[in-house]
Amino acid sequence: MKHTRVAAGAAAATLVVGGLTASTAFASTGATPATTTPSCPTFAVSLGMQQGTAGSMVQAIRFRNTSGHRCTVSGYPGVSYANRHRIMLGWPAAPGGQRVSTVTLAAGASTTAFLQSPDPGNFAPMDCLVYRPALLRVHLGSTVSYLSWGRSECTTHFGRSFVSPVGWLS
């Protein structure tokens, strides 16, 4: 894994997905905000760019603040696969282990999380129960969204997908 050195007062993050590495540095002033903002109650959820890597697919999931005011959000969204009747198929995506931070969103602003789905062909049949889910179920805060999906996915605990926290590398 490549390590990135950054200046004092900054934090670095590195995402390694299927052999590709993306790095970014986040400046830190050390100052705390003068006011706190409420957590975001509602989001419009959509799919962003998708990129194939060696052995997996990475899908951006965008969350737009629809609350009408500035708010904060942090943590991992819940992501799972579902059939057309909205019944969950297999194991939900596991948290990817990245550092969680709080993101402040202006009204109408967006943040992103990333879903990494392994290629079912990477696993023995007994390690990967393959489904072709019709929907991707995404929940964050009080928002639950079902987005059209259709790619074959491994839905066992061993071959499950991973999701990053919101705001990570966005």
C-alpha cells in the first residue's frame, strides 16, 4: 500500500480498489465551527460514475441535501441488493473501514459514498451465491431509496460488497 506524507495540520486518505489507488489530502485548521448544524433529515439519492477495476466495480452513490437548510451527515450508508418486490437478497454491503468524518452540506449540496462490488467470477460457486438484483436499496438517516440495478452480484458473507462512508474522497 502506498503511503502519502502530508504537511502538519492535514490528514491523508488512500483508497485501494482492485489495484488502483486514489489519494487525497484534507486540510485541517483545527478550529471548531462556531455553530452546530442539525443532521440532514432527507436526501435525494442517485447513482454517479461507475468504474471497473481488476476484479471489482466501484459505483458512486450521491446524496443531495433536500432539507432546505445547512445540515451535517457522517457515517456509512446502508446498502443492500433487493429483488423487484424490495425483498433483500443476501448480505448487505459491509463498511469498508475508512475513517469517518462529519460533512456539512448547504441546502442542495451533495456528498458521495462508494460501493465496491467484487466480480462474482472471482469466487468458487460455494463462496458466492450470484443474483441479478433489480434494485439497490440505500438508506442514510431517515431516507430509504430504491435505485434501479441489474448487474450480477455476489450476495454471500464471503463475497459481499463494501461501502465507504459519506464524504470520503468526494
